[in-house]
Amino acid sequence: MPTKSVLVNRSPVLTLWASIVAERLGYARPTALTLGKAVAGLNAQSKGRRLGIYEEGPATSPGRTPKKSSKAVSGTVLLLGRAVPVVKAPEGLLAAANNRIESPDSVRRYLEQKFGAALAEVEAAMRALAKAYPPQRLESIGFSLYEEFRPEVPRGVKGWGAKGRLDLNRLRELARSARTTNHEQGG
């Protein structure tokens, strides 16, 4: 029987979704995982500053050297409306958020921990949704799609880090609806 929902906070949901969108846009899995984690981190920083949880401060910027590396940031990747600094590494491009290089293996473990046994099913539902759109369209609406299915949590500081229900049926319905619409439009 398919899982109907997963109790999880928003950060791992955004991490997984952003990594799937990045893959759909053509990035290799290791790169996509690090981009997803960086997008979620940048989003959390922005929201934390807005809520007064974090102080305003300088963000990672191109040209700064991430910790754990002698490599300077070599560019940025725009994903879900966030400009993510990246570095060239032996395993390909890797995100360099918060002055450190993200590790694909660390992101994988993070997702396994947060989603547990439901990870494969959540990932399949998100992949179906991403595949329902042409890459260019997905690139422009990816974050608004996330807003359609992200877990509901209390507003403001009360919702910070709170868990909510990720409704997998909602993800599946969004994918079905997109496929129907794209089919009707000849896409």
C-alpha cells in the first residue's frame, strides 16, 4: 500500500526537491544533491533573518574560498530562485554554501535519516512531478511547485524547524494534473 504522508520538516523536503529539479535540469546526481542542500540552507538563512532568528550577515559570494578547500568558488548555479556558489571538484561541480563545500555523501545520509523508509517513495513521487514538466518550465516554476506540496507548519517562529505532513497524494496529483495539461497542450 502506498504511503499517504510523511512527518518531516521543510528543510529535507526542499533539499530533496531541489536536487531532483537540478537533475532534471541536467546536473549529475552528486552535484544535484549538493545544490539541493545549499538551496535549502540559503532558504533557511533568508527565512531565519526575516524571523529575527539569524542576524544579517555576509552571504557566501563568488570568489570567496570555502572552508575545507583551497579552491575558490568558480561560479554560481541558479536553482529555484537561489544563486548557489559552486566549486570544481574531482567529482564534478559541488555547491559551496556557507563557506564550505557540500558533500554528496553527507546529503544522501541526511535525506536517509530525515525520510527513513519512506525516502524511495517520496523521491519517486517528486521525480514523477519533475518529469511532468519540460526542464525549462520546471526551472521557472520549481519553487512555486514546492510551495504547493511542502508540509504545513505554524507560521512565524513557531514553525521554525517544526515537522508537518508531506502529503504524497498531493505530489502524485500535481504530477497527474501536469501530465494531463501538458498532453492537452500537445507537450
